[in-house]
Amino acid sequence: MFVGGRKGYLLDLEGVFHQGENLLPGAIETLTTLREKRIPFVFLTNTTTKSEKNIRADLSQLGLHIYENEILTTPKMAASYLKKIGKSKVRVILADQVKEDVFGLEQVEENPEAVIIGDIGDKWNYDLLNSIFRNLIAGSKLIALHKGKYWQTKEGLSLDIGAFINGLEYATGITAKVIGKPSPSFFRSGLDYLGLAASDCIMIGDDIESDIGGAKDLGIQGILVKTGKFREEQLRSSSVKPDFILDTIGNLFQNEM
């Protein structure tokens, strides 16, 4: 199915194809159909709690086999961006296993040219935030791997790093360079990767603001799935209106349009 005549798909991963250690309904079947029909697609993920290698390995154990050329992650994109602008010494606020994805840069603690911030779970504290604040007012560039408001955990919706990024921006007067969703540059990277125009693609995600809103700002149609962090009340209150809504990713090819 090419919804609305579209030729390719930008796909969220967490909350659409899997939730934690569980695959969501139709995940394997949908991925198989995309490959069989030779439909261009790429996974765009803001997940920075695991390295790309571990993301793919963990999903493979669940039966969802994703190849290296089928996924774009924010740590690798951040490293590419910093090398492009000539910043080589970076402080990396990431889980240890994810730091391996920031390759080609010198990781330092003192006098960084940039601070890369991703997910570190419950390790946030005042001393850490204050040390980052001091890096920034001394001239470091602020790189946010994403600016998510919240994410779905076993305990329910939980605060995401967007709150810390906003706080650092407020305290320093510095605007972060956001690498991941909802940054337009991230969606453009997906389009460039597929070699398609915005009018030829659809974004599929569970976050009405970051996934659907970010995509629609670039003229990409959006399909919202009612899994992951989806909440009916947020759909009703949001100014973002998805072009299509599916109960699960497994419904994507059920009704040819």
C-alpha cells in the first residue's frame, strides 16, 4: 500500500514496531511486506539508550531483523555533523554503550568544543547539569540528540531529556542544535537517504508532536499509530492532525488504498 500515492516510508521504531522487549502486533509481517514489495524505507530513531549495534541485536532476538543500512540513529548523525563543522573535542553525556557510535571524535571531560546530550536515565543530577552549564558558558556548543518531552517506560510515561535541554538553553541563552526528531534536519536526512522528495514519503510514528508534527512541517504526510506513547487525549488536544491513524503498524497493508 502506498497511502495517498506515496513511494516510501520513514519509520519510527520504539512504540511502533516494538515496545521495550516486546514486538508490537504486525511488526514482522509489515517489515517483510516492505521488503517483498521493494518499498523504500528507513527507520528513524531517537533512541539513545542503546548503541545501534545493540538495538539491532536485541530486536533480532525478538525476531525483528533490521540491517545496518535500514536505520539512522542520532549519535552517528551528531558525530557526522560535528566533523563537518570542525569540532573534534566533545564531551558525551550518553550511556557507555552508546558512546561507541560517536566515532571519529576525541571524547574529553575538560574544555570540550561541544557537549552531546542523549539519554542517561536516572543519572541526571544537579552537579552534572551544573558542570554542563559551565561548559556551555565557557563556549561549548550544545548538541541535543533529541528534544523529547516524555517517553513510554514500564512504569508509564516518563520525563525525557527535552526538559534538561530547555533548562540549559534558558540558563545559558544558548540554543541547542537538535539532531533528532522533531528537528527538520533529521527528517531531511531520511529523505536524502532514500533519495525521495517530501511529497513522496510518509512518516509513521506514535508521537503526534515529534513524529507527525515534525514530518508535516516539511510537507511529509504522517500516519499516527495507536501504540507506544499514543494517548487519545493528546490526539484531541494537539494542533497537529495526522493524515491517517492506524491501530497498529500491522494495519498498514490491510486495506490497499
